[in-house]
Amino acid sequence: MIVRKREMQTGAWFKIITNYLKNIKYWRKYKMNNDPVIKTFIPYGKQYIDEDDIVAVSEVLRGAYITTGPRVEIFERDLCNLTGAKYAVAIANGTAALHAACFAAGIEEGDEVVTTPMTFAASANCILYCGGTPVFADIDPDTWNISADEIEKRVTDRTKAVVAVDFTGQAVDLDRIRDICIRQNLILIEDAAHAIGTKYRDKYVGSIADMTIFSFHPVKTITCGEGGAILTDDENYYRKLLRFRTHGIIHDPKLMRQKPFNGFYEQIELGYNYRLTDFQAALGSSQLKKLDKFSKRRAMIVDIYNRELGKIPELILQKEIPDSKTTRHIYIIRLNKKLLRASRGEFYKSLNEENVGLQVHYIPVYYHPYYQSLGYRKGLCPVAEDLYEDIITIPLYYSLSDEDVYSVIEAVKKTVDKYRK
Ligand SMILES: Cc1ncc(COP(=O)(O)O)c(C=O)c1O
């Protein structure tokens, strides 16, 4: 009896201890699954500033000019040297660059301008600034860039220009779009805010469209803090762009109409103060020297993402066209909703909890309440609207280490596992 009782007691203790150990194991596993894959938050984008940049800016700050001066001209020359464009006008930001380009193109009330909905609002706002009407053409379902066929469908006898956006840095189908513009007598403005360093068929973006704009916002491949530029081969556009940047004012006595006091200056049309400062330009030139290494590192990260995330059937990746040798600005994953049981919102929240910085590029422009108030309605561009429901931008920037890249991939895999159907 006593022996049996002892055996039972030992058995009970054994059970208690094994259960205890099991619980620790499960708790650990549970905890591990709930601990974020990434310990320190990784943002989705970040500038890279080194000592050379700091020295370049400091030199200007110690000198005579801090607003638009010789460094702006040098930066403009640097942009021409890089791209092969004849003229460059450095300007306050990418939005001002788009505004200036629409002005130089002569957009005014009654004109229609075709653009993509899958972009930042500035690509369409610039048309409105000039009194024109943005007309949205749908995107290609694979490259996510504006579709040449859709542009052609939207051309009417009121269409004056096309604002084509190199989405994520990948060049649009420039040959076909240029062909449409030539046939239909339209001005092509390339919004290459994402695409400095990208080549289309061996020619740098910046040397192909009638006017090309860049943005140098800190999440872009190179930065001036804030900054932008318009590139063109057309001297007439160039002169207009220069005037527009500085109040519509000219200083050349030969061009003056009234010969005012001492022929000092004359305002001949409505312009703005959209000037870039010399210290921003110095930063721009210094950053341009690193463009090649920035582009290469971004391409390496894109290759790793493509290779690893491409193996996950629950994700769809942006298709790359061989004509574009892309300097990628952002990396987007598209959720394959047939294989996942999470909405984009749920997936985003969960992945964000793994300490991965995320964004959505973009809400279709005409979804914004302001555009809705102008009469635009959902349903205009179904391909872009479908894409919007499924996309999330994950981290991509020069200083992202391989270790960070692989932890982002781990975090994405964990989130996919969580929501797999
Ligand atoms: C496609 C596109 N166009 C234009 C702009 C405007 O550039 P900025 O912010 O320099 O005014 C942006 C900015 O993010 C953009 O993404």
C-alpha cells in the first residue's frame, strides 16, 4: 500500500515537473513568436549624409552667398553632366519643378493633361496650379507604371501634355509614350522624382522627355534636404523655367519692355520665389558624387528582396522591364489576397509590430477628398485601384545593412505565415 502510494506520489510529481517544463517550452515559443523579429525599428527610407556632405555645406555657410549663387549653377551643370541634358534649372523642391514644367509647357484653363493616379498628389496638383484639368489614365498591371495604351485612349483635342511618372524609379515606356506625344502633338513631362540615376535604353532619364523633373527630398536617392530640378534640351523652356523660379523677373536690358529705372529689372510674367539655396545645391553636388554607389547598393538590396520574397507565393512583386536600368527608390510588396486571409491594413499593422517601417505608395490621387470635391469618382482606373488595396512599401535605402535586409525578409515571412490561408 505504502509503496503504491509512494509510486503514485512520484508519478504525480513527475507529471507536474514535465508539465512545468513543457509550459516553459511553450511559453518560450509563444514569447519568441510575439517578440518582434527586429529589435530596433528600421525606417522605410533614410538619407545618407557623410563628412564630405557636411564639409561642402559648411564651406558655403562660411562664404558670401547662401541663397541662389554660384553653387546652384555648379549643381545644375553637374545634373547636365550626369544626364546629358542641355539645361538644368535647380528649384526649391520637386513640386515646384512640376509646377514650373507645367507653366513652361503653357498649361492653362481648358487644357487637359494625362497622368497616372498611382503617384504622389504633386504629379496632378501641378496641372491644377496652372488651371488645367488632370485626366487619369490607368496603369500597367505588371510594371505599375502608366500604360501607353491607356494614355492614348484618354487623348482628346483638348489634351496638351502628359505627366508620366517613373514609379518606384523604373522608367515608363518612354519610346511608346514619346511616340504618342509626337503623333498627337503633346508635350511630355517626365516626373522622375523617384528616378535619378535610372537609364532607359542606355540614356539617362533627364535627357529623353521634353522636360524631366527630379526631387531631392531626403527619402529620395540623393537629397538637398528639400530640392528639385527640371532638365530640358529646349532653350525656350529653359528661359521660361529660370524666370518662373524668380518671380517672372528678367535682368537682361535687351529683353526689357519698359526700360524701367536704370534698366535694373523687370517682371514680365507671373512667377514665384522657388529658388534653391547655395548650401542646398552644395549638398546636392556632393550627394551626386555618390549616386553611383547609392544606385549599386540599392540594386543589391532589390536583388536580395526579389530573390527571397519572389519565393513566397503569397506575395506579388513589381515586374521590371529590360529597357529600364533602374535606380530603385522604393520597394513594394503586393499581397496575393487569394492566398492570405488578412486585409492590407491587418498585414501592415502586424508587419509594423515587427519593427519594420512601412508606407503605402500610393493612394490613387483622385481618392483624396480634394479631388473628390472636384468631381472625380472611384472606378476611373480599376487596375490602379486594385493595386492600391494590396500594396505595402518596405525599407530600402543606401545604408540598410544585409543583416537588416534579411531581418525584414524574416519579418515578412513571419507575417505571411500568420495569415496564410
Ligand atoms: C512622384 C513624385 N512626384 C513629385 C514629388 C514631389 O517632390 P517634392 O517632395 O520634392 O516636392 C514626389 C515626392 O515625393 C513624388 O513622389
